[in-house]
Amino acid sequence: MPSLPTTNYKYDYQLVPDDGEHVEKRRANTKKRLLFHFVAVMAVLYAAFSGIRYGARAGWLKGCAGKMRYSTKTQLPSHYTLPSGDKIPSVALGVWQAGKGEVGQAVKVALDAGYRHIDGAWIYRNEEEVGQALKESSVPREEIWLTSKLWNTFHAPEDVEPALDESLAKLGTDYLDLYIIHWPVAFKKGSNNELDEQLTADPYPTWQALEALVDKGKVKNIGVSNFNIPRLANLTANNLKYRPAVNQVELNFWNPQPDLLKWAKEHNLLLEAYSPLGSNKQVKETLERPEIQQIAKDLGITPAQVIISWHVQRGTVVLPKSVTPSRIQENFKVTALPDDAFAKLEAAATAHPPQRVVNPSKNWGLPFDVFEDYPY
Ligand code: A2P
């Protein structure tokens, strides 16, 4: 039978000369112990935190604190991926109705606050000032998502590229991230209210001119705006080289358009929400809605943040307009609403008859309602 080794384990440590090698070993052991304690403490904290979260979800903690009234939350997307593979930021600064002398400052404040998406249009008549602000900013062009829109007067295929070139020159850039047909309404060449019935009924020739801009590299993505489902179906029934990547439409508490949103999701078409707060005409009424006020109070955020977050949670890009620095900063801070708060807001928004803020059909003297009637 082999004899057992006689090493004195108890005092082994003390008997060994304290040379560098053993100092290192001791240090390593101490590190191991510290690491073990750290892992143990983290595990206890994690278990406690999970318990609290589970309790909150299960409703055990209901009523303990305002912020715990709601259950699960989903994560809000910071970007959406378009068919081109490009990633479009989910929150933009909208510059419709941002006047000259204030829009440039608004763009600068927005970029400083972290916005990387500016939604403009030729017809807003402020592209030069937006361009100047972009030029003066230290944010590189390639980090900013720039959208502009083709005005109704320029739907004739040969007018599309010159119209884009004018926007590019004003914005001080040689490409757009997104170029959109502003309205499904074509005016005759040079006119600002005479309907071109043919190009209005069939926008495919205009669309082909936009597709050519993608091939030239002047525009990365193309889309439409203010198209209803029959108009979208009419355009996409053609053999398109590039399908519309977005449809920018009015979406807010008063006009939430759940059917269009459902259709768009089923057809891989991203909606962009303009007038998301109800525009200047109805922003006050929106923010004062009791459901919105209550959610804001419970979550410790502002009513505008509730609405803007709701839009992103619905899966749309949101384009709040503001020229007020504190509001621009406020509007960028979106947060996922707990599922039941989201459902409550969705139910409230869809419970009343839809009410549009924006409809220029009468002003333009159209013989149809651009949102209701089709064909035209
Ligand atoms: P302002 O530009 O003077 O700051 P929408 O985005 O629906 O078109 O709404 C724009 C209107 O809402 C503008 O009148 C804008 O005013 C106002 N607005 C934008 N953000 C906020 C906010 N966080 N709180 C209150 N009003 C806001």
C-alpha cells in the first residue's frame, strides 16, 4: 500500500518562503475570493430585482407607486430598416410651419439634442435656412437623415430632377436620404392649382422619374405622402423598380388611421406621422386629453412625450415640429409605454370619429376629396 504524502497542509503556507511567486499566488487567491463575493452579491441583487419586477407584473405592487401602475414594456426602435437596407431614425424634427429666422436655430438645437433626422419639403420655403444650419453644424452630413418632397407643380417626369436639384442646392447637399411625392395631386406645369387629371390618376410616370434619381445616386430612398390605400394599390400595381419605402401621412390622437397602419404593416410600407401632436391647431387639446395627462403623470413624463412615444410604439416614424428649444429637447426623449398604457391610449384615439387637421382639397378647388375619393 503506498504511503500517504506527509505534507503539513495546515502550515504549508507559512513554511513556504515568501518569494515573488507565492506573493503572486496569494494575490491571485485574493482576487478569486473578491470575484466570488462580487458574483454572489450580483446574483442576490439580480434575484431581488427580478422578484420586484415579477411582482410588479403580477400586480402585487399595484398602487404602491404611480410609476408601477402598469405592466410590461417593449423596447422602442431608434431606427427602422427600409427595403434599401438604410436605417431611418424613428424621431425627426419636422420643419413644416417653422418660419424663416427660426427654423435654422431649431435645426441646430435639434442636432445638439441628438436628432439625426430632419423632415422638410420644397414647399415649406425654408430649405435654404435648413441647409445653412446643417452647414454650420459639426455633425457630418452622412450622419443626418434628410428628407424633402416633390411639389405638385413638378410631377411631369421631365420636371422631377430639376425640382430635386433646386432642393439639393438650397439644402447644400448632393443627395437626399429620402425624396417623397408630397401629394397624390399633380398640377399642370407652372400652375399652382390647375389639376393635371392624367398624372393625378396615374402617378406612375412621376414615380419612374423618381426611380431614375435613385439610379443616379441623387436620392437613396423614395416614397409618397398623403396616399390612401386605393392610391397606394394603384401605384404599386405597376411593375415598380423600387417600391415606395414610406407613406408620410397625418397621424395623431384625432386621426390615428388604424386601417392604413395595418395595411402598411402588411405591405412592408413604413408610415411617417406628420402633425403628430395635432398640429398647431389642436396641440393644446391633444396635450390636455385626460387619458394622456393621466399616463404622463403615472410615468413621470410630459404629455407630448406620451404622444410621441405612442407613435413610435405604433411602429411609425414621428415628425414633431417645434421651434422652441426646450420642446425640441423634450420631444426627442421617447420612452416605451407599458403595454396597458399603450392599449389605453390606442383605444382612446380610435374611439371617436376620425378628425383630420390637414385637408387642402377645398383650398385647391379639387373636384374630389384627396383622402376619400378615388379614382383621380
Ligand atoms: P412651437 O413650434 O411653437 O414650439 P405638430 O408636431 O403636431 O405639427 O405640432 C406642432 C405644434 O405643437 C407647434 O405649434 C409647436 O409649437 C407645438 N409643440 C411642439 N412640441 C410641443 C411640446 N412638447 N409641448 C407643447 N407644444 C408643442
